[in-house]
Amino acid sequence: MHWQCFGCGQENRLGLRLNIRLVGDRTECTFTPIPEFQGPPGVAHSGIIATVLDEVMSQLIYAQLQLAVTRKIEITYRRPIRVGQTYYFSAWIVKQNTRIIAAKAEARDAEGNQVARARGIFAPMDEERVAKFLDKD
């Protein structure tokens, strides 16, 4: 959404540069962790995976032309996510009203096994709240 975003910003030289696409009522992307993103040897750092999960949920909300910020995210890691292997991420909305947007996301390996899943709560923001949020005074 933002050119310098750590998750999706294509001009952020230190970012993940995720290419997230809208497919029906979901967002999807692939991600291959590089050695610089590892925690334990050969395994992606959990914070990097959390970022990808958060980003696919956030981009789905933005795709609906709704501005929102992450309020809460809960992640379950089911299997190690290996450096150098490609994973498939997707997200979908489970509840939406004027106060919250709830979404879920998951990551699957090449064999289709779920390796991580997330639940997120996002706070919708109108233009006035966005202006206050971004105020730099």
C-alpha cells in the first residue's frame, strides 16, 4: 500500500517486498525466506512470518478500500518454516462491522500442509482518524 512499507513496499530496500494479490474474496502471496531472515539455523524468524501473515490480512482490508490498523494478532506456528523454501500465504475476512474487522490467515508449504495460522483484529479508521494517526506534530 505504501511504497516504503516494510511488508509490501517495493522501494523499501530492507523490506520483504511482498507481491500480494487479490483473488476473489482472499489475498494471496508466496514468500521464500532468505538466510538473512532466519532465527534458529535454517528456520525463518517467527517475527518475519508474523509480518507476512499480518500483511496479507491488512492488504485484504485495504483491497476493500477500508483503512484500518492492526490492533491484535495471534499466531500459531505449526511446523518449522525453512529458509530457501517457498510458502503460500492467504487471508480472508471472518467478521466486519463499524468497530472491528476480524481476519484469518494461513501459510502452507508446497505439499499443502499448514505451517502457520493467524487471527487478527483490525480497527477501521475514517479519514479524520487517519489524519490524527499520521499527524507528525
